Amino acid sequence: MFQETVLRLDEIESFDPIVVCNEAHRFLVTDHFEQISRAPQAIILEPTGRNTAPALTLAAIYSTARDSQSIILSLPADHIIQDNAAFRKAINLGLPLAEDGGIVTFGIEPTEPNIGFGYIRKSSAHKDYFSLLDFVEKPSFEKATEMMDSGEYLWNSGIFMLRSSLWIEQIRLHSPKILEACEVAMARGDEDGAFFRPSIKQFESSPNVAIDYAVMEKMAVNGTDGPDCWVIPLDAGWSDIGAWSTLWLEGEHDASGNVTSGSVHIESVNDSLILSNHRTVAAVGIEKAIIVETKDAVLVTTMESEQAVKDLVANLGEELEVLKKHHQVVSRPWGTYEITDSGSGFQVKHLYIKAGESLSLQKHSYRAEHWVVVSGKATVTREQQVFTLEVNESTFIPAGSKHRLQNKATEPLEIIEIQSGSYLGEDDIVRFEDKYNRVKRQDGT
């Protein structure tokens, strides 16, 4: 979905992607760009999540510093757009309105009284677009039904377009604490190739607020006192995959209304979403259920209770905190690693090192490592020794020993790494050399 969001811009000349993402996702993002042969203008790395208003503010500050007349188009990366031509037509329709100093939103004609979406109230039409009158955040079912029947409301797609300088002006007016934190964080930030890192301390002081709450709802209340606000209907097969039920609605249903993927075996199951990514899932005698199996965890809920999943995740115990931070398969600039087994005093990883890539020259204080080559050819540095390992060959790296793993071949390298020791955390690392400029980072990322 991230790649599709980027590719959606291909035929719109005015936009080059600026990605705002969490620090932990930076190599996942660069991998996605490589896979589609595209390059970002910048990747701005949030040290911690502060919702969409601070994220857009970071992008606006970055963009304005390079072009004071720049237009920003805010695109969440979790949307389905089935008709790219219709999407581009709507964006091109709104572009002159944004260039004239307006704020453009894109609304979706409701097909049901959905309580998971925000709504936009529109005026009578100005040619192919409308004036924006009001925002309504996730109403009750009764209110959503009333709004849908009125014909005055569209779903809020969460897609906005305006001058970057105008966003800064509006965030200064309506949420000045966000702008203050972001401006200082960007001024004290560091550029690292395609990455830009805002200052951690300053960015963490920003309020945690969404775009609508921070600016859009307040701006709509101001009416004629603020910039022109426009709504363009977007009829492009849009879906916001912010809920499992939406994925079920968009999926291919069997005769009993089920959407399944992977190794799934069901009997007497109706109107359910069951996804298996790793193991076999078997279900009997249920309806309107959501079951999602991954290598990380298994989620079981109902369509009616899916909105409570956010609260469930927020209340996970400390022992499950790792599930909130990253997936079992973790991206690194050199490839990926996956923890396949762990226990008291040991951990097993599957390392995938891309052709021509290299781990840093490093050491660990508390763990030793045993490497076994399962495919490819490894170049190993261990203290003063440099040697090659072929398939089925192995070596041992004692705790405290300087070491590096390189793939100098043209094919991927796969390693099974067995770690043993009193502490196996990713922050037990000291880097001496690193081609990805991570020497200053001693947290494993």
C-alpha cells in the first residue's frame, strides 16, 4: 500500500514524495522505494509518534525551506484507491485552488452510515467542487444515518492539499505549541543522506494531535475569517484500511461471506475475516469474526468489537512491549533479520544480507554468536582475521570480539545466527565502522 501511494503520483508533475515515518521504519521505507525504482525527496524520521498534525508540520517546514511557494499533498499510506485516473483528475482539479491560497480536502460519497469515519459538511456546488462548512468526527450510528440521509455530508478521506507556508500559518494560529516544537526540532535536526532526523527532545515536547483536531475543525469554525476551504468529491474506489471490517468489505468473499487468506480451514463459518500468514488456522461454528495470524501474534475479535483493539494494544503488559515496537521480521539497511526461537540465555536469528551489503564492524559485551551459512558466501572479520565461509560452514564469535559479516557476492546471503549469553538485547552493541553512518547509534538500529 505504501508503494501504491507513491506510484499514484507518477502522472502528477507537481509532487515529489517527502515521507514522514518512525525512526524504526526507515530501512523498510527505503526498501519499498528500491522495489519500485523510485526515490524520495526526503525521509523525515520521527523519534516518537505524535499523530498526523506534527508529522505534516515537519514536512511543511522541510518543504517551505526549499521552496516558499511549494504545495503539499498529504497522503496517508493506508488507503486503497482503485481508480488512479480518477484520483489524479481530482488532484489536478484541486491544484489551482491550492495555488490560489485555498485549502483543499477530498470527500467520499457515503455508502453506509459508518461510525469509523469522520465526515465533511459541504455547501452547494461551485462547478465541480464545494465550500467546506464543517467537520464531524466519528459520529454515533444514529447521527451517521441522519447525515447520510441529508445528502450534505461526505466521508473525510484524510487527504489534504495546500501551500506548505499556509499550513505553517494555520498551525501557528490554531496549535502554536505544535509549530514551536517542530520548528525547533527541525532547526536542531541532522541530515543523513536521504534521512532527516528532527531533534528528539524538542519533537517529543509536541502535543499529540491529529490534523483535523489541530487545524481543520478550528479553521472551519472561523468561516470567512480564514482561507477559502474547498471540498472536492473523490470517486476513485477509495477505502481507508483503518479497520479490519474494511479489509473484509474490500476482499473477495466466498459463498458464506467469508474472506480468507493463507492456510485457513473453516466449517460453518459466516461473514468472517480470517487471515493466516504463518501457521494453519482452523475455525468452526462462528460468524462475524476477525482472526489474524502472524509470526508475531494472533488476534481474535468480532466485527462489532474491532474498534476496541487500539485499547487492547495500549494495555498490553510490559512483557509484550516488544510487539508494539517492531515485527518479528526486522528491516535493516543491509537486509532483514527474524528471531526464529528464543529462551533463557539463547536466541536464534535468520539473517538475510543483500548482495554487496555489510553489517557494521562491532562487538557485544554480553553475548557470543555462532554463524552458519545456509546460502551464499560470507566474508567474516573476527578481530585480525578475515576469511570466507561457504554453505554449511560456520564460525564462532566470542563475547567482546570485534567482528563483521559481509556479503561481497552478487547473490543474497542467508545466515543462521545462534546467540548465547546473559543479555541478548539489541542495544548490546558497540560499532566501530559502518557504511550506513550508524556508528553513533548504539541501540541496534
